[in-house]
Amino acid sequence: MAWNVDADPLQPAEATDWFRRKLNLRKDEYRQLTDRARRRAFTVAGVASLDLLAEVHRSLLEALVQGTPYQAWAQNLGPTLAAAWGTTNGYRLKLVFQQNILSAYAAGRYAQLTDPEVLRARPYWMFDAVLDSATTETCRQLNGVVLPHDHPLWAKNYPPRHFACRSGIRSLTVREAQERGITENPPEVQAEAGFGLRSDPSEWGRDWARGVATSASSARWQPAFAGTPPDWRTYGRPEAIPRDRLPPDLLVPSISEVGEAGFRRALARAWGGLEVVVADPTGAGTILNARVLLEHLSREPPDDRERYYGLLPDVVANPYEIWLVPLQSDRGAVAFRKYYLKLYGDKERAFLLVVEQQRGSTWTAYTHIYSSKKRYIADRRIGFLLWGRD
């Protein structure tokens, strides 16, 4: 099964959904991530502008959706990328298109193959290489290998296994696998660094609310950096956070004081509704949804923290810092979160709003922490600094 270079309008929605959720990162940021976290990021070598990265990402997504052939895409984006690179490089341009399109197709194919009903009917996988002059030796060795879908080999050799890899996976019934012959001694080969990993449901944002609801109190999630995460020192930020005045008119009565119905009415007045979108200083929008916040709050011991919900629009619109933090669980799931940080003068407590990517470019707040513990707040000033007040 060979993947073509051109985008195919008949490819599954899973491929476009997977690619849409990729976050635009500069190459130096991308290199700092773990291999698993890199699957959730989009970057182009030689492109430092986030605006241009967003334009390239958007154009490739449109190519996936509309089935745009490479030549048409290159004619449109080629001059822009050539200007960024300082030279015209046809091979490099084609690699940008091919690698991203093929990776999206492979992820979409994986989503199809791992559908529970498909796995029950077709529990075996066969490696399917193209077998031409461009095929790598390791893909050639794997061609025709038939193994159960949960065999360890697939965890490190699921296509794409290298740059411009055109190999694929074909699912088989038990009878088909037996007729072809189940491989007894598969070759001991390894994909290139950063390739060959199986997809994870978190790459599509499935069960995102369930994941964030448990992650706050779980030690299984760690910053998804290959080395030491960058922090406030990396960016030359001051250790002391300036205090802002706590606007008392933005506080709302707690549920214990007025009941949930009364709290919702008070919050709707403070926000202008029970779901609002607030723009931060970078221009990005964050969804504040009372249902999502209260659903997460219901899993925590009552502490009346909801009385500070009225401050959330101010924290998003006027923060001291905004951090983008990649996290990875011990099960391989990856989540990107934004931390909005602001210190109010009331007892010098810092307000930390945690926001998680939901679908595509959508970011939804799901919890907040109001703490006077300086070490706790300092430990959250890590990741990529998206914005900082002078």
C-alpha cells in the first residue's frame, strides 16, 4: 500500500482532525520536546515566524481537506517559503508537503485500524512497503511481516519510519494472516529517531476532559522535554512577580453561600454569560465555560474557590505571563496546556489559570489555583513563554 505524494480528498476525517490539532512551534522549541510530544507539534526548518508557520500549517490542512495536488500547493506557498529560506529549494519544499501529508494519512489510517470493531474483525497487521529504488533497506526487510496488532514491533516501527517514508500497514483477518504466514522471527530493526511511534488517542483530543480532570492530582504527568525544561530564568524574567490590585467587584458569592443556581446567576452577570471567549495579549482566544469549570471543581474538596471565577476574564486578558507547557503521561498521552499567571495584592496570592487544548486551535479553561506558595508558582513558570508583561 503506497501513499501518494498528492493529497487525496477521500482520505478519512481522522487524518485532518489529527493534523488540525498540531501546535505551531519554532524549530528550536520543537527540538526540546520528547519524541512523543513532537507528534503534536508542527514546525518547518528555517521558518522562525509563528505567523508564517500558521500560514503553512493552514495551507497543508486545506490541501488535506480539498485534495490539493503538490504542484498547486507549491505554486501558492513556494515563493513565501523561498523568501523565508533565502533561496529556492524544490527538494526542501516537496519534503515539507510530503512529510506532513504522509504523516497525517498514516495517523488517519491508524485511527481506522484501531477502531474496536475493526480490531475484532482484523486483528493482524502486515507491513506494506513500496519496493522501488527509493525504498530504504529497513522498510524492505519489514515488507510482508505479519504480526498481531499489539506486537512490540509496531510500537517502534509504525509508518512513517523515516523522512519521506511511503510504507503503510494493511490489516488482516485471522484467516488471511494464517494464509500469508504469521512471522515467527521479525527483523530487529529500528525506525529513525523521531519516527515509528504508534499514535495515541490524545493526539485527536479524545477524552480530553477526562484526562485533565485526573492530571491535576496525578504524578504521572511530567513536562514533555527531552532535557531540562526552560523556565523564567531562561527568558530572563524577574523572580518577583509584581502585584496587581484585587478588584473586589469581580468576586462572586460561593456556592456554599447562595447555592449553585444563585452562583450561576452571579457568574453570568460577572462574565456576561455562562460561556465566553476572552482574547489574551497574543490575540488567542480562551473559552471560559462554567459547566467545564464546575465539573472539574466537583472532583475536588469544597474550598469556595469558585468565588474567584469572576476574575478569570481579567486573568486571561491582563496576565503577567502566559506559558505553553507540554506534558506527557507514563502511558504516552501528551497534553499541551497554557498557564495564565497573575499576582493579586490580596495576601500576595498568585492566580494560576490552567487551560487545555481541546479541538484544533480551541483552548478551554478547566481549573485554576489561587496560591500564596511561592515555590508552587515558581515551579509552574516553565515551558515556552508565549507572552510576558514588561
